[in-house]
Amino acid sequence: MAAKPLHEIGPAAPSAQSTAIGFALALAAGWCGPAGIIWAGEENVFSEEGAPYAPGLAQFGLDPERLIVVRAAKGEEALWAAEQGLALAGAVVVCVLSNHGRALTLKATRRLLLIAERHRSRCLLVRSLNEASAAWTRWRVQSAPSQAEARELGPPAFDVELVRNRAGPAGARFIVEWNADEHSLSERVAGDYLAAAVDRSLAPRRARA
Amino acid sequence: MPRLSTDRLLRAGRAPDDRPLAVYAKDAGAFVLTGVDQRASALGLKRAMSLADARAIYPSLNALEAAPDEDARTLDAIAAWCERFTPVVVIDAPDGLFLDIAGCAHLFGGEAALRDQIVARLAAHGFTARAALAPTPGAAWALARYESGKRNAGGIARALSPLPVEALRLDEEAASLLRRLGLKTIGQLYDAPRSAFTARAGERAMLRLDQALGRAAEALTPRRPAPPVFALKRFLEPVFTTDHMLEATRDLCADALVDVERRGGGVRHAVLHLFGVDGRDRLIEVGVSRPERSAAALVRLFREKLAQAAENLNAEFGIEAARLDITLLQRIDATPRDLVAGGGAHASAADVAAMIDLVSARLGAKRVLRAKLNAVHAPERAGAWRAALSNADAKTPQLAIAPAEVQRRPLTLFARPQPIEAMATVPDGPPIRFRWRRVLREVARAEGPERISGDWMRAECARDYYRIEDTQGRRYWVYREGFYGEDAAPRWFVHGLFA
């Protein structure tokens, strides 16, 4: 994914929107360079899913000093702000558009792709509509239940399915966990939690993310 | 504007008949005239005359009660209109204005031409004005009110000499002191021995004299703070299109930036005033996150704002003048801006700042944000957002409470915690199921409680926070306010969501 500039992430169900945003932020945190992350979203998504919360973002591995949040009133404005962010070389833009937003046409995604290619920046589009798009991949995301022992919550876990892939076959499905300290998404290994922990410490197996 | 109050009423059509008009107010139990129009003045009516005397002279006088607040509003509106001639306009209540025309007069054909233009245009709007040009505010005040209008070329001392001492803006006490001493004209004060004026009232009179003659400084407070740098442009013909306005803005930016550069600074904030033929002043503001020295960059921000404002300009009568105020200047440090070089694989901090400026200009500064972490426990106040534009140079404070100390916080927080219906098995335990957004959710895992005590100053209750995961793997940050067994049943809320 890191080699291509434009990807789409969609929630598997409307209730998974915050999980989809979380997955996009995890990818962005892993790629974040000196130019930082621009999170451009539509205001009604922020009111629906809550506003970005700096202490939580810091714990998630996003450096607050490198994050700029744009709360756009309309989808068109969020998209325009995303384009301006992509004009920064090396930047990572997370653009979150609402379900009803029709701003993102095929032409608009082509523009994003062109700008990102020209400036070697990267864009993660979060939208639920699965429509024609210039994005290299599209991922359908929902949360994956924790595997930790007892009643504890494990690291953030995502159940992701590659539903579209311009560069190869689609259909693969992974459960990936986010390690905020190492800034890495790794595939969760099957089996019980203890065995998984041992496995991971011996041979960390990275997902294609 | 000696007839401000009556001019206002006449202009508003509040005195429709052609009877002489006077305005009165209650003073020490008697009604006293505070303003008279031209016809009343021609009959010999004057300010400070009692209403009874005035009625005796002219029984059918149209006398209306004074409205000082409305007069003040009118004066302020006239002051705002005058800002098309200079950025420095001082309101001298109740009926005067000071205009500092330094650096502006050349655009209007010289000082005298500017003065005449202002008087003529105020007259066209229905306001009688008397104006005088002088090197000091005190002298201008005196000449505008007491001089007959002839031209003086002999310097201020000679011009002021024949005027009565009241022309020095004296209070009643100081004026009566001078009268008792037999000093009637300003000229007589020049030679009077200063040692005679030991009383406070006398000192005040001497200070006013020194201020009028320019021997003592006088600080006036302009209606708007005087910008450190400004550029003014007058159109020969009114302009209507944003293209023309932008062209003028380009000239103004170029002019102003020459001054800015001379001062060795950069622009942080600028305001473009577009003065309409209709008398209104339209303001367009831009902010820059880093000191900006390039006129082209400023023009780009103004172009964005003008495109946004095009519909709201209401410029159907045209714009007759424009002024650019550089309202905030900041020094530019000589040290390199950033370790990351621009044009390479990564954008420099300057590039990021330029992006912030542009997006803020179009969407509004309140929509482009950076994190602001605060060292407080209350979750709502621990993480705030500030306009990225406001102070991009300021370092974001580190999370003051070490991450290890605080338990995990959600990625997003609701502006208002959302109430949920929750069921708990043990009184002080986490919920086992809850209903949020009409969906019943079964809790699979829970961590907590983390007790966050409320701010007693804000009368907040203590909250017990839990991180819970439902059977689908979705994670919520919920809290209970209040405890079981208390008078009121505890209430549950969802405050945020985890990834």
C-alpha cells in the first residue's frame, strides 16, 4: 500500500465508520513523515463519530505536532482541503467524507491521484460508498474482537478485506492489530492469545499493510 | 459638526414641516436647547438657551427631545465613513472628529482639497461640517470652531492669537479662572506669567495651550488602532467587479510590502477595506501563520477571500476607494526556518504554513486546527484544538500527564456525552449491556473503572470511566455519573469511541 499514493477505506457497516477512520489513521501514523498528517473531514462526520481527541491520538501513535485537522462544512471543501494538503511533498492526507457526500466523483479521485503522484504524497479516502474510483485499493473494514485473556481489551484490531485492487487479485482478508509503540500493523496469528504473543515475539509477520 | 443632532433628525425625516427645529435636554431641572438648525439659528436661537426663552422668541418652534445615544451612533457612522480618507479617525464626542491625514492628502489633491472634499460630501449627505487643517489636534479643534474661515499663513501661534480662550478645549472651571484674570483671547495667554497659574485649573489651561501650539504631546485614541503600515488607493471611477478590486489589492499589497520590508518584518495579519459609494466599508481580513514578505502570497490569500465574499459585497453602487491595513507585523528571524529543506522529498515547515494560510483563508481560521494538550484531568479540557493560523510558531505542549499514567483514551470524543441506557450486574461495576443509538449492545469486555473527579468549581460530579468492547469488537469509552444507592439513579454516557 505504501508504494501507491491513493487508497480507499470503507466501513463494512455504518456502525463501523469510527473503525474505518481508526484503520486509516493507523496507516497514516505508520507512513507519517516530516510533512505530517492532514486529517480533512466533513463536519457532520465529526459530529456523528465524535471530534478528534488529541490525548487519544497521541497514545495511538500520532504526533500531535504533526497533525492538522480540517473540519470542513461540506464535502467539496474537505476535498479541496485534501488537495491542498496533498500538494505538500511527503504529506499523508486522511480525507473522511460522509455517507451522503456525492462530492467524490471518479474525476475528483483522479485529481487526488494526480496531485499525490506529482508531490509524492499519499491519500487515504474514507467513504462508505463503493463507487468508481481511481484509488489503487479499496478496503472494507470492521472491528475485530479482542483476543486478550480475561476481560481485557487488546490492541486496536481491525478485520480488513481487500475488495478492490488495481495491481493484483482482490478478496484477501486479514485481521490486523495496531502496535502504537512500533507504529506497525501486524497480522494477528491464529491460535490462543499466549501462543500468539510468543509467535509474534519470535517472528513478527507483517501484513501487506 | 455644529448641527449634528438637528441634521440627523432632518435627514431621517423626523421634522417634516419647515418650522425651525431645535433639540432640548433637561439640565438642572430646566429644559435647555442643545442643538438648533439653520432656521432656528437665523432667528437668534442658540445652544444653552432655555426652551422657555426659545418659545418666547418663536412660539411655533419645533422642539424635540435630544437623543445623545443616537447622536453618538451617527457620529460613529460618520467616523467610519471618514476612514476612506485615512485610517486614523478619532471621535471627539459629542460632535467632532479628528482625522490624521498624514500620508493621505496627496491622493486627494492636497490638504486643502481633501478638507473641502470632506466638507462638501458631508453636506451632500445632509451634515453641516466645519473643518480646519492644523499641525496639532488642539489648533485644528480651535480653528474649526472659532475661526471665521479665512486662510492663515502665519503659523499656528498667530492664527490662534485672536481666538477666545474657550477655543482651547477648557472645562468650565479653567475658563472661568481665565475670565476672572481678565484673559479673554489666546494671544493674551502667550505673554501671561506662568507662575500666576498655580491652581490646577490654570495648569490645565496651560497644558491645553501647549498642546495646541505643539509644545506638549497629545495622545488621541483612534476609532480603530492605527495600523503600523497602510496603503490607500482611490478609484477615479467606481469599480464593480472583483477582478478590478483584486487588481487594486495587488497594487496595495506591493505598496504596503515596501514599507513592511523597510521595517524588516513580515505580515501576520492584514485587513482590506473596500469603501463603497453607498458609504459602507467592507472588510476582508487575512491571517498568515508565519511573517509573510511576499506580496504575491498576500494577493493569493485575498483572491481566495474575495472569491468567497463576492456575493456578499453588495457592491452594486461601486467601490470608490480601497485601503490595505497591515495590522500585525512580526520580525523575521535571520536564522533558517527549518532543518528540512524545501523542494526535497518532504515539504518544509514554510510550505506547511502556506497551506494552512490558504485553507484558513478559504474555509475560515476556525476550521483548520492543531492540537492543544492541556495538563488537566478533565477529559473535555485535556485535549483542545486551536486555530492552526493563530500561532503556528508556538510549540505544541507535550502531554503534561505522562501517557503511562493516564489509561487509554479514545480517538474521538463527543462534544456532548451521549446518554445511554445501561444495565450493570454489580452496583459499581461496568455495564453488561447498553442501548445507544437505538441498538442494544452486549458488553464482551470491560476495563476500569478510572475515576475522574469533577471540577468542584464547575459543580461537576465524579465520573467512573470504563473502556468497553461489545461482542462485535466495537470499543466505547463510557462513564457513570453518580453512584447506585444515592438519591438520584446514576446516569450512563458514551463519551468517545476507540478504533
